[in-house]
Amino acid sequence: GIPGSTGLAIIGSLRSTDVDASLTRSLADESQINEKEKDLITMFQFSAGAMITNFFSSGAVLFTLMLADGTPAVPASIGLCICVMFVMKIFGANVFRLYLALTSKKEA
């Protein structure tokens, strides 16, 4: 539901920098995206901002912990956690898209 020119802004939302916000604002200022598309991109960026950097800098250390008997303390893999984060980003953005679709029909 958004143009391909927003790809860099979406990829930028995975890092812990403000590049995603500045790219989105630049696209909006240049009228490459409309207000609804800007809202959708912002929701995707906001739903798990900087997830990759924050996960690997603070959360991934939990996967190295072992119990006294040598079994992993965390019963999941890093890959599974990253998949869940991506699915929830996409789910959150689509729930917001549904919300926008329902509220824009009411306003019209």
C-alpha cells in the first residue's frame, strides 16, 4: 500500500538512527507520498523501532545463558525472535492500515 520509493525509509527503521524519520519527512516534503502513506510508514517504523540493533545489543546476550545442567536458559532461537519481531511489525502496520481504511470511510 506504499510506493517503492519508501524502501530506504523502511530499511532505516531497523537501525537505531533517525534516518527513517528524515527519509520519510523528505519524501513527504517532496510530495512523493501522501498523508495516508506517511501514516502507514510511520506505523511500521514505530511498531518496533530499531529492533535489530537493540535486540543484538541487549537481548541477544540472554541466548548465551545456560542452566546448571547445561541446557539453554532461553528455550528459543535468535532466528525465531527476529522472525516474531518482523511479523509483529508487519501485523501492526496492517492493523493500522485497516484502522485508516475504516476511519477514512466514516469521514468521507
